[in-house]
Amino acid sequence: MIIDELVGFSNLYGSNEELVLAGGGNTSAKDGNIMYIKGSGTRLCDITAEGFVAMDRSKIAEIFTKTYPDNDKEREALSLKDLMDAKLPGQENKRPSVETTLHSLFPHRFVLHLHPSLINGVTCSKDGKGVAEKLFGNDVLWIDPVKPGYTLAKICFDTLKEYKGKKGKAADIVLLANHGIFVADDTVDGLGNKLFFVMDKIRGEVTSEADFSVGEFNGEKARDVFNEISEVFGEDSVVTYEPSVVSLEFSKDKESFDTIYYPFNPDQVVYCKPYPVYADDLGGIKSLVEEYKAKNGFLPKIIFVKECGLFGVDYSQKGSETAVALFNDAMKIAVYADSFGGAKPMSADLTDFIVNWEAESYRSKQ
């Protein structure tokens, strides 16, 4: 059955941390007028058939024939309502992935959407578009950074339509700048062949990789910083400390830290919060955290300290460890991007949009 194939390749790719972290990525399968799409708040690594949402493809297609308001909040609310109305009977308590409309654009039976750090080393780099053209020519579509949700879906709708008109066939590999990759095929094996074709090509161009072995850190200072963070965030907080070589390199001074200050992709915003804190010395973390909260309306999850490296903080073990894992991924991206002209993070406007976007707020709560 198609749902069994969908569950199978979702679990396969979702269990590979090189490809998927936390609740990232999504998958879908089409059977006639029905599309089964990963539900928001589920994880690919352990999703079951119940975790997918059955959608009416014809109703999703109607979304692209409508005209929505220019105002971000109104547009996203109305297009989201139309998406929710495209759920089939019996699916009322489920919420489809935020990228459902993008999956619907591919005529292929199966679609896989992931955010591997290796691929994002290109999509989050200054020379990314040119590198993609050099490596893949016209076989891979490139989409410039754009607000997620309806805006991204509509641009992809127009771009894929234009591609088919020129090439005479549907696009099956799409790179989204500051986001990730979509691959589509009529077979599960075809998905893997296309994904690893892209990854192998990129890997062949990489000149450096992040070193996550333990570096030479100031142990006494790290202990005092750990205690200070715990005191600032309260007794219920959980602090995760990783003095990796790469985190120590990025925390050696403010200039090095600024390279990773802005987020590279939506998952980083969802799971790490944007704009990590940087501290030179002890004693100033409380004021930095208070300043951060006053400016952003929420607490930071990532703190870098000179001579110590990376600290992740949340109010659960899972949240703290997930924040660190996603920021480790951000550092991987930054180092990979050095092979492609240097890192190019998301703009402040795009970051703010994602912070306030209802769909991503819902996903982070799940």
C-alpha cells in the first residue's frame, strides 16, 4: 500500500541525523485525488500511518487560483483556512505540514523535503545559486529566499509552471535558498537516487568541515558560566554545554561570533530562537539575557561565551538538547558555506516573519 511505502521512507530518512533533526523535514504521497502529507508536530523518524493527513488535491489546487490580501497576517490566515478546508473527512483533528501546498505542486507520486546541513551549505552561501548552476545546470531549480507559507508556494507554483513550459517535463529537484531541498519521484528508490546525487556532488566541492570534538576550553570559567546561566534562568532550567572545537572558534571573539549570529533557515528559528547571545566574561550574562528578552519578547536558547563555547538552555532536557543540536547544525552550515563564497544567513525581515508566523509558532509548540 502507498501509505506503507510513505511511512517506510519517512522513517528511513528521518532516522538519519545527517538529513533530519528534531521535527524537521516532511514527506508526502499521492494516490489519485488524495495526498497524504506529514502532520505538523510529528517526527519523520517515528511517524506512523496515523501521523499523516489525507488531503483533497483538487481543493489544494484551488488555493492557487485565488487572490489573497497583500497584508502578511491576513494573507496567511486566509490561505491557511483554505488549506485546512482541504482536509478530507475524518482528518479534522490533524494539522497538515506547513509545506503542504509545495508538495502538491509536484505531479510525482512521492515527495521528500529535507534540510541537510551539507545541502544548506550551498543554499545558505553567497555563491549558492552559481554553485548550483555549475553543478547541476538546468536539472535543478533554484528558488531565492522568500517568506514561507503562501508567498513561497505561489512563487514555486509560477516557477515550476515556467520550468515545465520550457523543458517539457515537471521539475523534480528544487533547492530553496536558506531552507533546503525538495526531491520528487514516482518510486521510493528514485527519491534516494536524486537526493544522494545532489549530496554527493556538493560533498565533492567541500573544502572544510566543522570539528565537533572537545576543544581546549577554560574549565573553571565554563563551570562558573554554567552556574551563572542556571541562576539567571532559574532552578527549572536545563543547561547543555558543548565545548566543541568549532564552537570555541566561533566564540573566540565578537567578529567570529557575528558569522553565526543571524539564522540560516526556519528550523533554526523554531528550535533555537534567533539571535544567540554572546558574552566575553562572567557576571554580564543576566543583563544580556534581560536585554534580549526586552527586545525580542522571549528568552534566548543559545549563549556563546569566550573561551568556553556553546551553552543551550531551555526548561526541559529535550528542549535544551534540541536547541544545541540545531545550533550545531547552523555551525556546520557556516563551515560548509566557506567552500561556496561564505555564509549568507536569512535577512532580519525574513527572520522576524518566521518568528511571528502562526504556522511555525504552532510547530514549535508541538
